[in-house]
Amino acid sequence: MKKLFIIFAILCLATPAMAADWNFYGSARFATFWIDDDPDEADVSSDTDLQWAQQGNSRIGANVKFNDEIGGRFEMSDSFGKRMLYGTYNFGAGKLLIGQTYAPSAIFASNSVFDGDGDLLGIGEFYEGRLPMIHVGFGGGFELALIKPDVDGVGDQDLDVNIPKIEAAYTFKTDMFNMKGFAGYHTYEITQAGVNYDVDSYVVGIGAGMNFGPVFVNLGAHIGQNLGNYGAYQPYIDQDAGFTATDTLDNDAFGWLAVVGFNVSEMITLEAGYGYEEAELDNSNNKQDAQQIYLNATINITKGFFIVPEIGMITISEDASPEEPERFYAGAKWQINF
């Protein structure tokens, strides 16, 4: 019933009676991969599975222009979950945005398509998703956002949150070079067993891209503290703070990536990339890290339709454990934009 209501609401918004200009779009994405997981344990054999499914980041949405000052956008996933929904006000010197969209820290330097367009996110590239925020962007490339605090997973403990997550970024672009730097801070206090813990998180990062004719290079790096508590996407290693009986144990994190590509023609682009992520708790010698390496080719069949075959390896290691689980994958993503 909920889905039917959403569809009905979209159709109503799209009627000619609306004064706004609605530009709808969609993207259908399908993953076809063979995945071989090797746990690297003496008594456990590797397991090979087939992934043959529509990707969850398939989407439908619309860019909306009400007038020269007011606009907006909505975007929903294949299951009609909210990806983005925001309104904008252009006040001349900049633009105010209220609603849910990508955080200022978002940089997509990689086109790795495995794991639902993984893009080395959480394994070299800092990423926290699309979040509710009040955002101001200025023409000079500077942006500032006050973001909903990331405390949904804290649980039933006593919780005090006094300020939103704060994030800023600066972007510089030329025809051959682009650079984006960002920084963010997040803090809250929890009480467990009568003890108060301050959980402070921060991140600082940079990404840069260069074009040399048909060749392009993208680089990025970030450092931070308690990135899991900050809200970072962490698919392979734990970047949350820890706790003793009296104090907080901070988790120091670091990540970097490098991507190189070659535009063979208008039809084919080759790309190779590597990402690395690590984290280590205070008072611990147990460093965790994850690495990914991949090679792919974007093959344009026609305008709006392309296939991306990709092969790669993901490795996870931990100082306290001799095992190094590996995931080898090979296959392709199929995508039609409409």
C-alpha cells in the first residue's frame, strides 16, 4: 500500500497543472559476478557464488525548477526508498539546500563497479552517504553543511547531542586539474553503567584528478578519528571507538587510493585502481586493514547503455590474526540510463 501511495504521489506531481519544470530520469543497473571467498582458515574451504541481480542503487528521480530562485530534486531506489529529497534557494551569492543529499565530503574518484558500484568507498575513499542537512554552497567552490548527527546506532544508552555534525569542503577546477579538500567534526556524550564518555570524531581528506589527453589519474587520502562513530561507510574493518571502565579509546584511521585510466576511444575506457584502509584503537597493537585492486573497462554500446566488465581482489588482514581472508571476483555491471 505504501508503494502504491508513493507512485500515486509521483504521478500527481508530474501532472501539467504543476507550474514547476520536472525533468525525470532513471537508471537500471544489473550485476553479474562470480565471487570466490577464501577465509584463509585451515579447516574451511573457499566458497564460490554467482551474483545475478538488479543492483540496489538502480534509481528513478527528477530535477525540478520552480523558478530562477527555487528548485529541488528527488531520487528513489529500486525499492522506492529515499535516496535524495531536497529543495534549493538561489540567493545570488550562493545556494541554500535543505533536505537529504550527498555530504560535502563525497568524492567519487573510482569507477569500480563491484558490490553495487563500490567505487572503493570505505576502502580508500571516505564516504558517509546521503544525509539530511542544511547546506550552503558559494560560487567560489566553498561549501558548509550542518548535518544530522549520526547516533541512530548508539542504542538505548543515555545520550546527549548538543550540536549537529559540521562539515566543510572546498573545490577547485580547471580544464586539466581538479581538487577537493574537506573536513568534518562530530561529537556526542553517552552514559554507560554510570560513566560518561565523550565520543569525538573528525575527518580530514583530499582528492585530486588530472587529465593528460586520453590518460587520467585520480588520487585521494584521508585521516580521521572514530570514523565509524562519525558515520563513515565501513564495509570491511571496524573504525568505531572503544571504551574502558573509565575512558574512551579512540580509533585512528587512515586511507588512500590511486586510479589511472585511458580513454581508448569514445566506445571504450580502461581503468585500474587500488584502495587501502586501516584502523587501530588506542592502547592496542592490533591494526586492521583492507585492500582492493581492480581492472575494468567501460564499453559504451550506444548512448545511455554501457557494460563494465571488471576483475579484482579484496584482502582483509588483522595483526592479531594470522588469517587474511580474500575475495576474488570477476564479472560485469550492465547499465541503461533513461
